[in-house]
Amino acid sequence: MFWKGGLLSLLLLALALAALPARADGTLVLDGSRQRVPLAPHLGYRVDPDGRADAAVMFEQARYGGFAPLPHGDATFGFTEGAHWFHAELFNQNAREQRWLLVLHYPLLDNVDFYLRYPDGHVEHMASGDALPFSARAIRYRHPNFWVDLPQRSRVELLVRVSTRSSMQVPLSLYTPTAFAEMERDSQFGIGLFYGILLALFFYNLVLWLSLRDRTHLWYTLHVAGFGLVIFCLNGLAFEYLWPNSPWLANQAIPLSMALSQITMHQFCREFLELRQRQPLGDRLTLAFIGFFVLAGIASFFLPYREVVRPLTLAVFPGAALIVLLAVNAIRRGYAPARIFLMAWAFLLLGIALYASVSFGLLPKTFVTEYAIQIGSALEMILLSFALAYRYARLRGENERLVREHNEQLERHVARRTSELSTALEQLAEANQRLRESNRHDALTGLLNRRRFREVFEHQLQQAEEARRPLGVLLMDMDHFKDINDRHGHLAGDECLRWLGRCLQDSLAGHGAIMARFGGEEFVVVLPDVEGQRLLQLAEQLRARINDQPVHHDGEEIRLSASIGAFVLRPGSGLGVDGALQRADDALYAAKDRGRNCVHLAEDLHPLP
């Protein structure tokens, strides 16, 4: 009876240990609590420098503790030599899930050998990788994968051998069929969204190039195509859909697409930033990078894969730095479209840098680092489209001038090129309208400019004569404006002028005033149906507001004052625009003679009999 009780106790102890999520010896226990299990925390690894060891030797090494834990729990080693072996022990407690899918979430590995050793000693072997036809995979999926049969309550040893000429990245995960289907559904949605954005931008800018014949749109279109091909290859989708039966082409497409993407990227940079005209030295450096990538693409047909891909990947970093420096320099020289350009490239270059850092083992493989290049490139492509639109808007004014100069030549060709240029001409017409509108206002203050003011004043004078109503005229000059520029700088002076324009609008717009910047620091105001004391009152209120409210600029308070000359133009006085402005100007000089910062009303002129 005693031995029966002992056996029962041992059985209960074994059941209790089996219920634990992981064993003390490092065995991964699949208890049904998780449908997806990353293997990195449970893997040991061993490097085979010459790549000659077989599975039997490695199973023995694992038995005697010859496998080390993954460094920092991450199976990313960068560009390394030899074969890498990975070992884990699995114990399946889940009776409902005895068939799992092992997925290696990195598509660019050449040879992946997968071994399962069961308790009875028999070993199953499967092989995958892009050195084999795509049909060698367990299921049709862009990442290497294997079916794993795990009988219930059995300890199974898993051994994976990986050798590759690309970066050694071995993120292994086990999935139940249901979990894999759900993961792949979300993954396909994200990939479809990414390539949908690229296709939309590709065809949109292709149409723009066909319509406008602008080389910048052409190189942007080629850049989208080249970069899309790189991602298509790096994601394993090119091997799956384009050349599933050609492992050679699957490997060859990586350096070729990388070289093509870099060539179009730098050429687009040359065109967009106008390096040939604006930065000749930067243009020569960019051409040097283009020449390097052309040679690398050619060399990929003759040199080993790694000897081409590593320099290509390393060249990403100085190429990225050069583009950033060129964009920053363009911004410093006043080229406004470079701001959006720099923002766009910041996203892309960050994504490329994160991805390249994983390839060299500098960063761990996470969702962000794995898909950084897709996220960054999608944002970059969208922002570059905005940058192209902004750049084109700046050029439309110049195009308008060219259209006027070559109008006769365009008329002779209009019949032949109507279809081709119709869209561009509509855009130019819209730009013309906006340009005419902007020519009526002062660019700094937003008030009417002198030319437009004269037109409006003449019209207002005609209406006042017909209605027999007076017009109040104010001519204002900022006191000691040169001292402000000398003491605080011209930017501060510009801010004072802008503030004065806002002050005029806030104070007099409600009175139907016509306001304009007359020149330099002089402003002119026409007030319909205002005369005498009312005109003096409004002028004095304006002067007091200018004197009392300082202008804040760059942490400084700048005190202003203004001298104002006032004149009432009565109907029948015989004075025109020039005469009225001259009387107001005389009053302004009288105010300055009185010591500035005051209002002076010119002597009234009575109507002619």
C-alpha cells in the first residue's frame, strides 16, 4: 500500500509541474493560453563558423548545454559568417491544438533547415529559404514557414539551421492556424494600404508629368516605382508573386532594386532642389553617389551578394546625411519648397536608418524597426507630393511671364498642343487671377498699395462729388523710424510696420475707411463723410493708441509714435487726388514741425461758388 501511495504522489506532482506555463529546464510549454508564441525567450543558439556541422552533432551539443541564450533575447546578428543553429524544447499541453505553424519573420534568408526530434528518436527535416523555389514552403507565404506537429504531452526538440549572405535575422514564432490567419489578415491590410498609396502617387504624378513635362515629376514617379520595388523585394512579395521559380532572380533583385531606388532618389533630389543652379558642389557630390550606385548595380551581376549589399546598405547613411545637408542649405538660402522636402525626407531617412541598423545588428527587430521603412516611405511620398505642388505654385508666376513673352509662339502651336497643355493653362489662369489680386495689396502690411489706393480714391472722390459729401484724408508718418531700424534691426522695423497696418484696420475699418501703405513708413487713410472735429477725434484716438501700445519683437518692447496730417476735402473744392494728398502732406509736415507725435488739421477749403 505504501508504494501505491508513493506512485500516486509522484503522479500528482508530475501533473502539477505539467500545468506550469514553462518548465524549470527552459522547455516551452504550450498550454493553450496563447495562440502566438515568440520563440526568442526560449531559444539557444550556436555558431557553426565553417557551416559543416549536421543536425545530429547539434542535437548532441544541445543535450550537453552547448547552446547559449540569445544576446539580449534578440535573434538579430547583422552580417555574419558561417551558419547559425537555434535550439528549443517544446511541450504541448493543448489537446485542441496539435498542429502549429512555425514562421521565420524575415524573407531574405538563403537556406533555412528545420528539424524536429520526437521522443521516439525519429527526426523530421524540412527546408526553405530564397535559395529554394517558393513552392518548397509549407504554405504560400512571403516568410519561410513550416508545419509543426506537436503531439499532446510529448517533449519535442526543435532545431533550426540558418545560413545566408544577407543580414542574419531569425525572429521565430509559433502560430495556431487561427492565429496565423488573423495575423496575416491584418498584415495584408497594412501592406495593401501601403502599396495602394504608392500606386496612387505613381499614377497621379505620371499623369502630371505627361501633362506638364516637368522632369521633377518624372524623377519622382521613377523614385516611387524604384522604392516600391525595393519594399516589394524586402517584404518577400516579389519572390512570391513575380519570380517564385527563380531563386537567382529573387536574390539578384535585391541589390538591383536598391541601386535603382538610390539612383532615382538622388536624381530627384538634384531636380527638386535645383542643385545645378543653386548648389554646384552639392550637385557634384550627388552625381558621385549616383555613379557609385550605378557601378554597384552593375557589380551585382559579377560579385557575391554580400560584397554588393553591404556597401549599398552602408552607403545609405552618408547619402542620407548629404540629402539632409543639401535641404538645410537650400532652406538657409531662401528656397521655401525645401522645408517640406526636408520634412518628407526626414521620415524616409529615419525609416531607412532604422531598417539598416537592424540589418547590421545595431537595433533589435521590433514592429517599428521591421516596418519603419514602409511607414517612413509612405509619409515621405505623400509629403513630397505636397512639396511638388508647392514648388509648382511658386513657379507659376514665372511661367506667367514666359507665357506672355512667348504668346505668339504658343498661339501657332495651340491647335497641336491644346490637349496636352489644357490642364496647365487652366492652372496658370487661376494663378493669374490670384497674382492680379495680390498686386493690389502691400505684401508687408496687407493694406492697399499706392497704385491701387489711387484708383480707389479717385472712385471715392467721384462718388463724394455726386453725393455732395466731404472726405476726410489722413496722412501718417512713423516718427524716427530710421532709429528703430538702426537700433533693433530691419526685421523689427518690418514688424512695426505690420503692427501699424493692423492698428489702422482695427481702429478705422468700422468707419468705412480706405487704408494704404503710401511708401516706406507713410500710411494714408480716406474716411467718407467725416469732417472737422470728428476727423480730429479719430486721428487723435489713432495717434494715442500707437503711442500707448508698444510693439513686442524678439523679447523687446518697441515704443512708437506717429505724426498725422489731416485734411477735409469738400465737394466743389476743385481739388483732385493729388491736391488732397498735397494738403494732407502739408499738414503732416506741420505736425512734425510742432515736435512730432501730434495731429494737425489743414486749413479748411470751402466749396467753390
